[in-house]
Amino acid sequence: MRQNNFTEGKILSPLIRFMIPIFCAMFLQSMYGAVDLLIVGKFAEAADISAVSTGSQIMMSITFLVSNFAMGTTILLGQRIGEGRGREGGVVIGSSICLFGAIALAFTVLVPLCATGLADLMNAPKEAYAQTLSYVRICGLGSLFILSYNLLGSIFRGIGDSKTPLMTVIIACVLNIGGDLLLVAVFHMGTAGAALATVAAQAVSVAVSLFVIRKKELPFTFRREHLRFDGGIIRRITKLGLPIALQDLLVSVSFLVILAIVNSLGVTVSAGVGVAEKVCSFIMLIPSAFSQSMAAFVAQNAGAGRFDRAKKALDCAITASFVPAVGMFVLAFFFGHLLTGIFSSEPAVVTAGAEYLKAYGIDCLLTCFLFCFIGYYNGLGRTRFVMVQGIAGAFLVRVPVSYLMSLQTPVSLFHIGLATPFSTVLQIVLCVGFMLRQRRKAAAV
């Protein structure tokens, strides 16, 4: 397995080469829910679309919570490599496996038990209530496989390998498409079939990936005795990863609140926003991939004391991600009906989704800045600030604005969606202000 050293040589080309497999993996990972929604939208009813939309949003929030917590492992491994202590990676990985194994077992029990409460919290439409419960319970029982994939990805990104996670997600995506076609299109199992296909695909993917990984030569020694709860390592992972996870959890809660507000407007509007959210999960992939790449790149340079190089990487990432952001804006704002039409054949759902998607088109022009800042600060270990700015954007702007817009008569989904770019503007201002503050403090020393 090739390990990337980001502390020397060029910046932009290694960063992009590292980012591309991450982008591809995230694209294919987004295909899980998208394929579920696409096939359900073509072979089932609007209630099934709403259920998959609401259920996958719940599971996505849980998955992102854990994957962002696992960023603590990515950052710690990157810092150790930058410090020239990469051989300590076995201890870091062993403790991470134990920690996330315990979390996975807890989620396997708690998510199915809490499915009713989660569906009520999301204000799931009564026509789709039973299907939503089914989706959440089935996916909750597969938490072990969902968490295993995300932990594997965080480990390999930490050592500078973004290709192995891509391999695992390719396997899962292919299996998920096949499972959806079999269970939903052929056996007409609807929402339950989509959930079963997702869990089964990830289970097989993890098993195959572990077999392949055992045959690879790691850049450090990993032994069975490393599988233990090392208090110092777990505290460090928690200190780095918990603020990122809490930030993502609360930001996800803000989006769930918006979805709950939209669900109260009826099943057609709920399905339309669900379709738009699936489209959004794709158009935001490039800035998201740059964010993850920046975290690993900056972590190595921070460990090596190359803070000037880390700042140059931030400038390069923002510049490189802005051009595709303009393209995503044009697609989402002017051609949203074509994008939402991929996931539904019902004209009312397509129209509602396209209206909501226009606001995300505007957000594309802003997230290329914000996500790069987030990756930069995560790599520096400034994860508490990342948490603060994310929570501020979510609960000072996104939730209040979306609620106020929902009170308009008639209700405009475009206006509700504008809450997201408004919150992004605040977060960018906070990121720039924090950087200026850090520069002043450094100059005063």
C-alpha cells in the first residue's frame, strides 16, 4: 500500500490526486441512497419515496455522526506520520477498532428500538409512517457494517491512501444496485427491499475489503495485542473527533428540523424535498471531498510544523474547487427539474424538488470556500472551532430562517431552502475571522 507524504514537494497536484479517489468513493457512497430512491421512485408509490427519503436522512445523520467522529483517527494518524512517528499507527488503529466496535453494538440495539421516536420526531407523513419505520429498523440492525466501512476509510485516509476506500465502496455500490433491482423491481418489496439491499451490500463489501486488506503491506506493524482500549489514544481520538461529530450531529438535526417542517406540508412536498436532498448529496461532493483531503493533508504538515505549507494548500483547494462549483450552480439553479426528474416520474414531486434545489445551487458557490476552511481547521486540530461555527450557522440562521419562510402564504420551497446559503455565509465569516485572530495572536508572540 502506497503511503503519501504530503510534507514535501508540490501541493496542488498531490492534493488533487489524493482528492479524486475520495470524491469517487463519496460519489458511489451517495449512490446507495440515490439508487434506493431512484428505483423506489420508478417501481413504487410516493409514500415509498417519502419513507426512503425520511429514513435515509435519519440513517445518513447517524452515519455522518460516526464518520466525523472517526476523523479523530484520520487526524491523529496524519499527525503521527508528519511527526515521523508513523510506526505508532498500530496502537492507534487497535484502539479505534475497539472504540468503534463498542459504538456499533450500541447503535445496533438503540436505533431499531428508537425507530418510532425518530419517525415521530421527523413528522413522517402518515401515508409513509410504516415504511419509514421499516427502513430505519432494517438499516439500524446493519449499523456494524455501516460503521466498519467508515472506520476503514478514516484509517486509510490518515496514512495517505485514498484508493483502498474507493475499492470498498465500488463493491458496495455494485451490490446495492443489484439488490435494489432484485428486491424492489422484481419482488416488489418497496422500502424494506431498498433497506435490505443497502445493508447486505455493505456487509459483503466490508468482508471482502478486510480480506483484501490482510494481503496488503501496511506502513506500520499491526498485531493482535494492539486490539485494546488504550486510554491515552482514545482520549486523543475523542478530543479530536468528538467536536467534529457533535457539530455534524447538530447540523444534521437542523436539516432534520427543516425536513420535519416540510413533512408537515404534505407527502408530495416531502417527496419533492427528499428528491432534492438526494440531488444535493451529489452536487456537494466536490467540496466535501476537498474537505476530507484537506484534513489529511494539513494534519501531516501540522505534525511536521509546516504551517505555511498548510495555508498554501488551503488557497490551492479553494481555487481548484471554485470552477466546478460554478458548474454545479448552473445545473441546480437553471436545470433542477432535469436533475429531480431522474429520481421521480411524478410531475408534482419533480416540480417541488426543482424549486427547493435552486437554493442549493446558490449554496454551491459558497461551500467551495466553507468546506475547504473546515478541512483546514480539522487538520490543524482546531475541531472545537469547527464545532462552534457549524452550530452557529445551523441554529442561529438555518432553522429560524426555514421556519419563518414556512409561515409564508403561499409557501415557497425556494425561500425555505435559502436558509442554507444564509447559514453558509455566517460560517464563512466566522472562519475568516478566526484566521485573522490567529494571525494577530501569532504576530504578538
